[in-house]
Amino acid sequence: MVGKLGILAGAGELPRRMIEACRAADREFFVLAFRDEVDPAILTDVPHATIRLGAAGEGFRLLHEAGVDEIVFAGGLKRPTVTSLRPDWRAAKFFARIGYRALGDNGLLSAVIEELEGEGFKVVGADSVLGGNLAPVGAFGRVTPDAQAAADIAHGVTVARALGTLDIGQAVVIQQGIVLGVEAIEGTDALIARCAALRREGPGGVLVKVAKPAQERRADLPTIGVRTVSACSEAGLRGIAVEAGSTIVIDRAGVVAAADQAQLFVVGVEPS
Amino acid sequence: MVGKLGILAGAGELPRRMIEACRAADREFFVLAFRDEVDPAILTDVPHATIRLGAAGEGFRLLHEAGVDEIVFAGGLKRPTVTSLRPDWRAAKFFARIGYRALGDNGLLSAVIEELEGEGFKVVGADSVLGGNLAPVGAFGRVTPDAQAAADIAHGVTVARALGTLDIGQAVVIQQGIVLGVEAIEGTDALIARCAALRREGPGGVLVKVAKPAQERRADLPTIGVRTVSACSEAGLRGIAVEAGSTIVIDRAGVVAAADQAQLFVVGVEPS
């Protein structure tokens, strides 16, 4: 029997999808929701508790009390500075040990996972809960990249991998060989919106999103959904390329329908 | 005797500073201004012609007719796509040869410089005209970085150099170890403005700007001025770090006064 799942819930569509997946599989679950990140509407009739991000001691207590066995990360968290985090005693001890300021996002997440496992929880990847939601290789819908778009994708993968190696971000926008924008902490939605204003004439750009080379796969895998497609369409982009096997596609049927409707391509690229 | 200087003028303060430097040195000059980039106000009573960026043949003719010997690049140009450039015959031939789409900014500028030298012009660096305007090592004004800021500067230099190696951009903003933003084609002003909204609580961030490792020093050296200081101050940043010996500081006295007034530090960092 699969144990009770603890969903550490942040922003975006992923927490709601996880809840639906648990219900569909008749699996017991408990949501630990981070205040100011989670959409409260998804918590109605859901077993949950809401805490602030810095309250690690309280978080561990709630997860233990709920009888959680496995834990999954779902959705984005705005990474706070130590000052704004107001860490409780448990969190402060953790940060003192790992040296918070020296770690990139990926290094930090790995340390958090180790801490959770030290408490006896098993941390699993979002893809293992959402089963079969990883991007396959090739075009998802009817539209496919032309030669210019294929060149932009190849260039974008090179740039995005290099950024990932630096643990900076996962996404870039390339148009006709020009790097229009690079994602740091602002997130992919903000990157896409900004690139609308930076757009050049002629064939539009491509959003390329890849996993960081040393990506902790149990947290923060690249994610796209219907909203990503509509944002790209509004920004005048021609398509989206993601890393096959390492990108969670939320609602693939919806993504394909939206992409076909907007005449955008969405493709999974072979991992290198 | 120093020959007549052709100033290839784009956006920003640099073209006006170049004109002033020529007048102060009693040096003959001619401004070739790129339409939609140059502030037309600076062209009053100045020997000049205005052309569109794709009109290379006309540009060469104008420079030859004006009797120009040396050429200097001054100010930013929005890099266009081939479509929007509407290259004339001369430009089209050039782009066909170099493979425009495959080149980053730095590679493109190097190719343009080669082309100008093939026409018999000597291309010189902005620093050689503005003499003594390169950033020195150390703090410019009264404020100096504390330990957290020094750590952010060191991290920023690492990240910015890596981005430069990819020929993407020159600038990053780091706050308490977190990469708030990374410059691509939007330029440093837009990067700074965006980071105001991404700011975390606690000690503010630092703008770090360095030359690309393979930087063509006769074009596109990193530049800061009074406007950079006021933009950083408005965005809640604590200071600016630039690469000593490779960054043009426009109006250093004004920069120091503005930085002291805003309680910001401005420091030159040893090149690696």
C-alpha cells in the first residue's frame, strides 16, 4: 500500500493537480500550504494546514501529526532572503548549517530534501504522483518548427543549459538567433511577458525551457501548462521547446488544443 | 596630427560626450547618426548625416565623403533582425558572408569592425577618445561595500563573466546571494527597473557589470553614468560594481556626487 502523501504546496496549478491525482487514485493526502503562495480556493474541503515559509519546526510537527509517509513538492515558492524568512529555531539551525546565502536554488532544494529525509519522510518527484505527465520527444500538436525555429531551439538549449549549470534559471527566449531574455528569479511568466516588448520584426521567438543539468528531480522540475501556451501566444512567440523526460506537462490535451488553436508549436527535445 | 574622427552614434549619453571631447581637443569630427537611436537634439550645429541601420553602402559613402580617417562606436543600437534591418546591397553581401544569425553581439561587432577596416578606416576604442574615463580599482565615492555586498559582488562577477562567455549580456543584479535578474537584449536600464519589483526584504542588491571575456574593446565596452546611479537608487539597490580598466565612466565627478548623495557605493573590481 502506498503511504499517505504530504503535498508541500506553493503557487501555480500544480498543487490542485496533485490533489486531483490523489483523489483519482483514492490515495490519502495532506496539504501543507505556504501562506501568500497557495491559492486558498484549492484548499476547500481539503485536509490541510497553512504555515509561513520560515516555520520549519511547525511544518515538521504538522506533517508528523497528519501521519504523512511520502512528501512531494508542488508549485513555486518565491525564494525569500533570510531577513524576510523570519526563520523559527528549527529553520535557523538548518540555515546556519547549510550556509543559505552561498546556495543556488537547486543546492538549497537538495538540502531541504535531505532535511526532510532526516525526519523520516520519503521525498518523491512530482512526476511519480502525476504519472505519465512528463513531456515526450517530438511535436505535441499539429504545428512543427521550421528551420529558423529549429535553429533558435538549438541555440536556446545551449544557452539554457549553461544558465542551469550556474543554477540561475531554466528558461530563455530566442528570436532569429538573438537572445531576447533570460530567466532568473522573476519566473517564466514574467520572462515571456517582458519579451513581448523586446520582440523584433519577422518570424517570432521561441521559449526554451530545460532542467538544470544537476537538477534535483524531486523538486522544481520545469513545468508548462495551458497558461504557458496562452502567454507565449500573447507575447508573439511561435512556439515552446521543453526537455523531454524532464518537464511536467500539466493537462497535455489542453496544451495541445491551445497550441493548435494559437498556431504555436510545442515540442519535446531529446535530453543531451 | 590626429585624423578626422567619424562617430557612429547610437542611443544614450556617449555620442554627446564624444562630440564634447572632440570640441575640447579641437579635433575635426563627423557624426553618422542611426535613425531612431540618436537623440536628435545633440546633432544641432554638428556636422552629421542620419541613416537607417541597414544602409551600409550609404554609410560608407558618407564617411568617405566626409574625409573620415578614424572611427569610433558611441552608444547603443537595438540589434535588429535581418527582416527589420532591410539591408541594402552592401549590407546584404556582408550578412551573407558572416552568417548574421549565428553570431552573438560581440562576434557581430568584430565582423563590422573588420568590414570598416577593409574600407580603409581605423577603428579606435571609445576610451581612447574620452581619455581617462575608464573605471579605476576601488571605491569611487564615500560609501564602500560591507561584507554581504562584497559577497554579492563576487558572486555577480562569476555569473556575469559566464553570461559574457555566452555573449548574452554584461550585467546582473544580485541580492543576498540571490540572482534577481540577468541582462540579455533589454539593456541595463530595463534590468535595473525590473529588479525593483523583484527586490527581497533586508539589505538591497548590487548591480554588477563586466566586459565580456572575449569583448571587442573597440565597441560596446560596459558604460555607466549618473543615470545608472539614479536608476539603481530608485530600484533600491545598494551599489554598483564594474570591471576596472574595461568600463567607461561618463562624468565621473557627477557619478561620485550622485552616489554619495544616494548613499550608494560604486566600485571598480580588479579584472581577473
